Amino acid sequence: MTPDKPAILLIDDEAKMRRLLELQLRDEGFVAQTAPDAETGLEMLSKQPYDLIVTDFRLPGMTGLEFLQAVRRTDANIPVIMMTAYGTVETAVEAMKSGANNYVLKPFSLAELVVVIRKELEARQLRDENRSLREALGVKYKYDNIVANTDKMQAVLALVERVAPTNATVLIGGESGVGKDLVARAIHQHSQRASGPFVKINSTAIPENLLESELFGYEKGAFSGAASSKPGKFELADKGTLFLDEIGDVPAATQVKLLRVLQEREFERLGGTKTLKVDVRLIAATNRDLRAALEEGTFREDLYYRLNVVAIDIPPLRDHKEDIPALVDFFLQKYAREMNKPVQTITPAARKALMDFHWPGNVRELENVIQRGVTLSSGAALDVADVQIDHPPSRPGAAGSPHTLPPGMTLDQWEEEAIREALHHANGNKSQAARALGLSRNALRYRLSRMGVPDPPEQGL
């Protein structure tokens, strides 16, 4: 193995396939060595290190899945790519659950395999470098419009620093208001695509029946009202970055098309027949637990594993309160300058009130409080009366401790009552009801079906 030529171990029982891939991978700049079965592959691994493994799923003797499990018992970090033509997507997902990093479905092109190999090598380098960065002392990262003085936020920026120059897909997690859009923009601005477009789309802000056309565009006459053709967000983001916020709310049919774009980088407009190729880096974000969505059946497993190449989790503000003073100063200066206000500082009492609050709305809520305070202020310093914090009311029907249920009511009954009440207040609008409950639209539908309640049609937008 040489530093500039990654070593690839290729395992396939077809001699012609092994030879073809070996020659072509070498032409691509890799050091490629082959094995006809899993047992030989394990023996070769015990004698020398490799940077990545490509293995077939069906092998004589030990299967590819058993080989993968054996590798993971001794090396948790080496990337493994599974080739399969015998299983469906479920087979590939089973392999990824057992520790595979990625998969390709036969028949595949060499270009597709090389893209997957390079992506996994980049991801491994990122993981290794980030592990080293976490061990380094005194390393500080600074990005425009992001306040991050605490260790937890510095860890976030360390990941941004390493992932930005690559083309790896990024999944940003965190509660609403933590700044996922700022992190996504920082990744774009410090990437090789910085001169290209940064296109943002929020799936919850668009009705489900329009989301597919917004993402992929449509041709004239594709549906009633389509008087002319229109490009979608993927076309607009070509050679740049597409930031898809609230990925957990994307409908199942659209998830299938997203998976295809990630795998093949191609799609068709709604109502069109021409296949369009795009070069887009996807950054997705969610405030949901996608693993819970997998269990509920509202999010595709194969799409989740394609998205989750590099995960960046942003902590809630209550977990890094030490950043609040710097955030307050940042927002104070920003809005005082924009509004031409004389306010320059904040009193100790007001600062303490901000530090003591738990901030369920995170940084966005803090920013709104400071903006409102600056707007209404008349002096040079914000005082307690100027920082008006909205304390959410207690949940109706709660009795005694906030962690107990109303007398005589089970947890399932309480959940069903909350869902019915939210639908009633939203006049049957599932999107509004889901937001009020803190659920995705798909998760709400899942709960409705489990309750045996008919899924009512949308009323309004």
C-alpha cells in the first residue's frame, strides 16, 4: 500500500469479474488485489492492511454476510462495500445493518463503483481525522454567524471543517431552532462547490402533492395548471449544494426518487421522459429520530443509509448554555446595528434570566427574544423587563406533576386524545396537527392507522 494509492481487497467467485474489476480499479489509481472466496480474503487481511473491501454477497463456503461479520469482529473501521444481484434492496439493507458501509446492485457500471469507493474512502478519512481532532487541545474553529465557544459546539465545527472539502452526503440532526441551516450553509461555503448555488427547500413548508414537482421540476401539461415547463431544485442546484430540511417529512413516493438521485445522479421531471443528469451534493436535516421512523415504517431504510454517510448532531441550547452570553452579544450588536438603536449591553439581571431559562425553541427563540428587546428598548442596556420570555402554558388536562397522566387515563388513551384534539383544532389539516404535536405528517398517519381512525382529507393548506 502506498500513501497516494489506496489498497482495495476485491472478493468475488467469478474469475472473469475479478480480473476485469482488478484491471479497471488499477487504471483508476487503486492498488487492487483479489480473492475467490471469503476464507482467502480473511487470510489476506490477516497478513496486510487494506483501505477498503469490495465483496460479493453470494460466495462459496462462507457467505458475504458472514465474511462481513467476521471482519467487523476484528476491524470496526475498514469500509466494506457489498455487491449483490441476488437479494433485493432488503438484502443490501441487511448487510448495512451488519456493518457494511455501502452497496452496489449488479449489474453496475465501473463509474458507479468508483464513485462509491471514493466516497467511502473520504468518509473513513473524515472519521479518522475527526477522532484525532477531538484529541487535540486548544483547537478553535470559527465560522461566520455561528457562535461556538463550548466543547460541544466546537466538536460540531470540527466535523464541518473536515466534511466541507469533500462531496460526502451529510445528515444534520437536532431540535428545531438549533441552527441546522447555518451549519449546512457553512459546509457549502467552505466546500469546492462554494462558487455554485446553495439551494434550500423545507419539505414541511410545501404540500405533499407539490413536493415532488418542487424537487424534480415538471414539463408543460404534466398536471392541471402546468402552462410551461419548470426546473426543480435539483436542476437549480447543479454543480452546487441542495439543502433538504426536514427530510423525515418527505412522502414515501418522493423518497424513492431521492434514493435514485443519490445512487445514479439522474431523474426525470414530472410528466417528462428525458433523463436528466445532475452533479449535486445533498445535505439533509431533520429534527426527528429517523431510526424511530424506520421502525414505524415511515422512512425507507435504504435511503437512510445513503443519507447517513456523515452525521452531524447539533446539541440543544440547554446542553451548551455557556454559549448564551456570546450569542446574546452577537444578536444584540446585530439588531442594534440594523435598527440604529443605542442599546449596547445587557444588565446582569437580564443576563441571568436568559441563562436560567431552558429554551425549548433553542437559538432561534433566544434570537427572537433579543430582537424583540432591541426593538422595544429605549436605553443603552436591556433589562429584565426588556427580555420578555414566553413561558409555554401547562398542557390542558394535566394534573399534579407534569410527568403524570390525568387520573384514570392510560398513556395510549392520552396520546389518542391529544391527536384527536390537535386534528379538531387544525380543522382536519394533518400538516398543522402534526406540527402542533411535534410529529411528522407520516408519523401522524401511522398513529391514525394504529388507532383505527380514518385518515381524513386535508382541509386547506
